Amino acid sequence: MAVWIQAQQLQGDALHQMQSLYGQHFPIEVRHYLSHWIEGQLWDAVDLENPQEEFKAKRLLDSLIQELQNKAEHQVGEDGFLLKIKLGHYASQLKSTYDRCPLELVRCIKHILYTEQRLVREATNSSSPVGGMMDSMSQKYQQINQAFEELRLMTQDTENDLRKLQHNQEYFIIQYQESLRIQAQLTSLATLPPADRQLREPALLNKRATVETWLTREANTLQKYRLDLAEKHQKTLQLLRKQQTIILDDELIQWKRRQQLAGNGGPPEGGLDILQSWCEKLAETIWQNRQQIRRAEHLRQQLPIPGPIEELLNELNSTITDIISALVTSTFIIEKQPPQVLKTQTKFAATVRLLVGGKLNVHMNPPQVKATIISEQQAKALLKNENTRNDSSGEILNNNCVMEYHQTTGTLSAHFRNMSLKRIKRSDRRGAESVTEEKFTILFESQFSVGGNELVFQVKTLSLPVVVIVHGSQDNNATATVLWDNAFAEPGRVPFLVPDKVLWPQLCDAINMKYKAEVQSNRGLSEENLVFLAQKAFSSSSNNPDDYRNMTMTWSQFNRESLPGRNFTFWQWFDGVMELTKKHLKPHWNDGAILGFVNKQQAQDMLMSKPNGTFLLRFSDSEIGGITIAWVAENPNKAGERMVWNLMPYTTKDFSIRSLADRISDLNHLLFLYPDRPKDEVFSKYYTPPLCKQPPLCTGCSLFHNLISQLRSLRNEQMFGSDSFLSCGRNDSMLDADGDFDLDDTMDVARHVEELLRRPVENQWGGQQS
């Protein structure tokens, strides 16, 4: 069902929220009459942070205006005439508003569609008939919204009490002035003759006594009103603190944790619109209560009455200032993190956002944000409030940015689009620590005031840890540092401490998340795959997953110490597998054609029970980023005996010349993909289509053509060939120490020559005919 149809069925507060999305910036009538067209456009395909995408946004704006004009032209009748004029007006209005900034239109509509979808989803969940139960998220949101409603009612109640107090105090002051007037009259009686004084004095004394009695009683009443109001404010601030703790220490921290895991390939952290709406409600409620407390203080100063109220008001004012300070400093966040593996002299981007900037009118005097790179030690000192002014560990170009306010979405953010790390200053490393284990962070800081310079805030926020590299060859090890940190960092840690060892199942979750993200596949690592990895990591032969559940893996085992008998670490091998799969094997992995995580002995055991020509694909144990083909065939040296053969591993270099599917197609004796699938059924859709009809061959080309035939024969002899081939000793140069073939020198040369032959003769030989 279309979102707009469902949105029109919203009720109550949800309907009010939906209606508030629209206005002069985007009329609700446009949404209504173009609902089908709007929901059919690829708004998410436009990158709002990339100015080069503006042409896409302009095209969408022009199309929107054209759709409006077409809609207007088709209106007929009396009612249609009015609608025609209105739609034409909206077309002109939108063109005028967004013609110079079409990206803002895209931002506006994306915000509208996202909010409508959220409101519809929440309404659907709340009305679900499944026993009246809500999922935990909806229940939590409902509790937060209920608390906001309670805060609204409490704030309204204290506002009414404050007005009543002000009214009573104004009347008290009038009566107090009356008592002063009576006292002045009594004083003036001294100038009158005794007879006149005796005549008038009793009435004035009686009147003064009555007024003073009233004033005494009313002063106690005013004091009680003040104390009651202060107690109500205390309760409001307690609930405010509790609500703010839930939003900042639970929800916002969880969002930051999701953002951190997203760096490892986890699901996206989600938008900030809900969090911002909560933070804005907090800011609004805090500010209203702060103004009430200030007005109560003003009333106290206007009419001082001895008692504990002065101390109470000072305490309330201090508390509300602490609350708003915590809100402002905590909601200065990094919406888009800089890359965590950061190469010097390379452009990078980041976005910081102030979630309460619009509500507190910070955008009226847009603040500037500065980015600085600092070391782990400097970050620790910063969090301890030690003096680190002007300390940095490098130089970032284009590191200043003014925060911009987007009126359509109500967001205040700074987009650093062209930063570049010019140089880095490294610290002394500890023990065996390498440069790719050293962590830095980008510090973003700003200063601004709210409430007409009543409060001035200095805000700072740190990026996720960053590893700085100067060459692409360091990327592999730097990624390992980032992966370990993102996966196992604990909230509120001292920068940037992580455990030195973790349980194997925890590491499995982390590398599985990374693998699925890198390969862009829903097919993750199976339990059998993880057992294979455990065997490799712990040099174990156990096939029982339970044997590894309580085992721990240290950072050194992960990416410092080489695997036994190898010159690379566990992570370097695993990362090589990911890279190879991502670049060349993704469709085959997704199809399930690659078993991959199988060792040589397992492959032999699996294949020996299958017919000749059955093969499987497994990742090489001996080479980083290699995949090999293992197949079962007759032993040419012993009649009636079968054996498993392994080709030398293929790498990215090989697949850049010829794809895996084409290489499998070349090998005629590979018949069935394990366990029993015909290879063409699995791989034919990936074969390179045959080239066009070949032109006549010249004499020289005929010689090359004969060479190809000989090479192909040689290939077949290599793999399944005559006894004379295997016995003549030539196999020693073709096989590795484990009996693996390297066909690169034959098939790749043959392919290259064959491609030359298929080109027009004049292109190959400079137009000369032989």
C-alpha cells in the first residue's frame, strides 16, 4: 500500500506530526496530488553531501514542476479551475524556492518520506492484534513519549502556579503600599490639633492593624506558594534528568555503538531524526523550566521574604544549568565518521551535527567547527580536562567549517568535504606495537552561545579511532586494528583501551559481519567455515564446534604472530580471502559454488567418494588471496587407482587476465561441481561469450594457431595426460612441492595469443598482408 494512503489514516499526535511536515517550503497539496510520482522517484540515489550530485537534484526538481503543471492543465470544471490556479502557483513557488538549491528539495522530500514511513510503522505496530503486544522498541518509544507528556503537563502546571504567584505578589505589593500610605497618614496626624488627631487616629490604627495582619498572613501564603513551586520544579527536574539519561546515555550511546559496528560492516546505525526530535523536546522543556525558575528568582528579588527559598532557587538554577549543559555538549555528535583507515595526502570527509541547534536558535549566529588530529595519549588527557590547548599530532588541511542550518529538516550541521591529512606526528611505540596499531582520533570542537549570550558552551567530540597509513600496503594491518577496536571496545572506556584477548565466538561474530559486508552477500560464514578458521587459528584438528566455544584468541594471535609454517598472520590470510572474493568471486560465492574454507585433506576425503571429474573450489592455505581447484581423476602412473589433484592457486593477478568461470570452462576434464552438479549448469551464465567469426588467418597467424593446439594438448597431458608425460620428468617443473599444477605459463599465453588471432589482421600487422 502506498505510504500516502496509510499516512492519511493516522490519528491523534501522529496525524499532527505528519501535518507539521508541510508548509510553504512544501505544500501538503503537492504531496497529495503527486503522491504516486513522489513515491516512485529514487530520492536516495542522490548523495546530499556531494555537490556534483546537484544536476540529479535539478532534474528531479524540473520533473516535479512539470508534473505539477501537467496536473494543473488537466483540471476542468469550476472546482478544477481553482485547483488549476493553486497547483500552478505551487509550481512557481517551488521553482522559486529550490531553483538555486535543488539539493534542499531532495533533502526535504527524503525527510518527509522517512518521517511518514516511521509514523505509519509505529501506528501499525501499536494497533497490531497480536495479543496487544508491542515489540520492545515500540514499547520503549511509548514510555519516552509518555514521559514527555508528563513533563509537558508538569511544566504547564508550574507555569500556572507561577502566574498565580505573580498575581498574588502584585496584589500583596499593592496592599503593602496601602500600609505605607496609612503609616504616612498616622505620621501626619502629629501636626494636627489634639482633638482632630483623637478623632481620626483610632480608625487609621484599626485599618493599619487589619492591613498588617493581612500582610503577615499573605506573606506566609506567598512563601508557601514559592516553596511549593520550588518543590514542583525539583520534581520536574528529577524527571527531566531521568528522561535525559534514557535518551543520552541509552538511546544516543546505542546509536553510537551501532555506528561503530557499522564500521565493521554491521547494519546502518539508522537516522537521527527520532533522536533529534527527543533532544529538541528536552531542550524546549528545559528552557521553559529555566525561564520559570528565573522568573521565580525575579519575583523573590522583587519582594524578599526571609526563608529557605533563596537557597532552593540557587540550587534549582544550578541544576537546570547542569542539565542543559549536559544536553548541549552530548548532542554535538559526528553524524558521518571520517574513514578509520586514513591515508596521508588523501581527501576525506566527515559531518558533525548539533541535535538541539535549531531549537536553541544556535543557527542565528552560525558557529564554526574546527577539526584536529590528536593521539591516544592526548585524547586521554582531554577527557581528564588536562590542558591540551593547541596540542595536535598532525596537520589537517581544510579543517574549519561553518555549521549550516537546513530549514526543511531542522538540522544544524557542518559538512567537512575536502579535508586532507598533510602530515602525521607519531609517538613512541610500546613493545611490539607497529605503526598500524597506533590509534589517533579527529577532535571536532566549537563554541557558541544560547539565550542571547546567557550561556556560552565549548563543545568537543572525538571520532572513532583512526589508524594513519602512508602507503596502501599498510591498509591490511590497519584494518585489523580498526576491526578489533570497533568490535570489542566498551562504552565509556579510557581512549582507546580494548581487551587483549576475546572469546572465539565473539571474534567469529566480528569477522562474519566484516565478511558479509565486504563481499556484499547475505551468505555469511557457516558453522563449518568457522570450525575451519578455528582449526587454522589454533592449529587444531578438532571438528567439534563446542571445543572452541570457551577458547580465547589474543590480539597477537590475530595479527602479530605468523601462522605455523607461514609468513603471514591469521588476519592477513582471512583478509586476502575477502579481497579475492569481493573482487572476483562474489557471484560464485553467492551461488554456493565455492566451498572455500576446506583444507587439502578434507578436500581429498570429500572427492574420493565421487565420480572422476568431480571438483571443488577451496581457498589456498599457502598463499594469501588464492583459490585452488581440487578434482578427482585416475592416477596415470597406476592403473585402476584414483587420486586428487590440486592446481596452483589462482590470485587476483590471474583473474584480471581470465575469469574463474572461463578457466573452469577451459579445463575439459572438470565435469561436476561437488557434490554432483554439472559444471556448465553452475558456471555457463558467467562464461565470456564467444567472439565474432574470425577473419582469414595469415601465414604467420597459422603458425600461432598451431602453437595454440599444441599448448592445449600439453594442458590435457599435464592434468590427465599420457604416461610418457608424467614419466618423462616434465611434471617436476609444472608441479609445486604438494603436487599442484601451475597452468599460467600455458593457458594464459595461449589465451593471449588466441585473442591476438581474433583481431583484424591489419590491426595486428600494421595493415601488411602476408
